[in-house]
Amino acid sequence: MDSTAQITDDIKAFARSSPTNRMPASENEYIFDEPLVQFINGDDAIFTEYKEIIDTFHLTPREALAMAYDEKPGNMPDSITVISWILPITEKTRKSNRKETRLPSRLWSHTRWFGEIFNDATREYVVKLLTDKDYLATAPMKTPFFQVKRSDKGLFSNWSERHVAYAVGLGTFSLSDGFITERGIAHRCGSVVTSLELPSSPRTVTGPYANCLFYANEKCGVCIERCPAGAISEKGHDKTKCGEYLRDIGYRPEELKDGYNLEKSVAGCGLCQTGVPCEAVNPTKKLQKRVE
């Protein structure tokens, strides 16, 4: 197994066939559309830069793989790869959430809860796919060493799936702190680190906010209006204010409690990811076409 195309096909096939990628009480209603998958050398300089951009606390892929096997980074194979994927949320779910102004729709809440169960299943599937071929592999978010800390800017973790997705070239960040891919901002993302050597995907974006209309032409900002917490402004996203709102809607409204273990989870919101120009596309593509 030495082909990025084969791994991509395997992940897409898993998304089609896995019963965990189905809405509750439905055998044929998908939670996510076909995944986007890309790759990067685990020793790419961007991961060292993240220690300055995010925090020294953030792990490099080599460090993550070493910790998973209780080894030192220097004892890992000479070449490692990061596999990252995007799970685009379906049109039906996105449409349901566009109508909301205070709380997420039921389908969006299902996607936040049951969709992450599928995302975890994808992580486990990819790890097994690789370890069955005698490669080292780990999904950092599913390990005992995964941690979340709080700073004056809000919560941050030692393995950011969005920053990994940026590193592999799947998209860029947004004014709302979301991640805009070619399939838009409404998605979930995951990743695995492995000792299997694979070629890196091209990173074609021109900057960390290149796909966001606000930064491209300063005429957007729809996500500011969509945020019920008032956590988004022209200065960016207030993680603390956003988190407080999410905790409030996660634990209180009766209409969101059924079927979830809300002692351990927040229902999510996602209003800034729907009813916006970047919901399901990279909106800056239109600007590029006009220039051409």
C-alpha cells in the first residue's frame, strides 16, 4: 500500500459503507458527504512554526507518533506522513441550520454529536488500515496525551485538526475561526500520523485567510450577523464568549437534550457556518474568476 489514491479511496469507501455515517434511526441518510483527503510530510517546517503560532504545547507529528509508542521522537522512522480529511456536512443538514437564529437545528446537533462518533470511527479505521500493514500509526486526538488548555484567548489543544488541515493544503481559516475548504466551512475534520511515507499534497493557498471573503475584499462579514453570541466582529472570533454561549445552549434547552450525554458534551451551534457565502464552497473562487 504505497498510494495516496488508494488511501483516499479507502476513506471514501468507509464513509459510504460505515453505519456510523448515518443519521439516527435512518439507514440511508448520510451525516457527511464524500470526504476530502490530503497528505503532508510530518517533518514539514509548518509544524514547528505552530509551536510559535499556537503554543509550544502543540505537538509536531513526530512528537505525537513517538508519544503514541512511548518512544523518543528521534527513534521514529526517518520519514512520517500526516493524513488529513474533511467531512462535508450534507445539504439537508445545512439547509435546516440556515433557518435558525438562536440554537442549532436538530440535524445540525445530530451532526455535532453522532457525526463526531463517525469521525472517531474514521480515525480508528485509518489507524488499523495502516497498522495491519505493519506501519506505525496514531490519531493524536484519540490518545491519552491529547490535552486542552485555556489561555486569555480561550481554549486550545496540543493537536489542532484545523491547523493540520491547513498544513496539508485543504483550505484556510476564516474571520469566525472556522476553516474554509473547497467544500466550504460546514464540516468536521480529522487526521492520523503514520510511518508510511507518502508524497505531500500541494498547498496552493496564498495565505492563512485566503479563502475568506472578509479578508479578500472586506465586503463580507455575514458570520458576524449570524452569531447569536456576538462572539464575532471585524477583529475576529472571541473564543471565550463563544464557549460560554455553547455551554449555555448545550446544557439548558430541553429541545437539545434528548439522546445526548450532555454531561460530557456541548450541543454545538454552527450558525456562523450556515447561511454564509462560504457555507459549502470556497467563495473567493468567484473573485479569482473575475480577475481572470
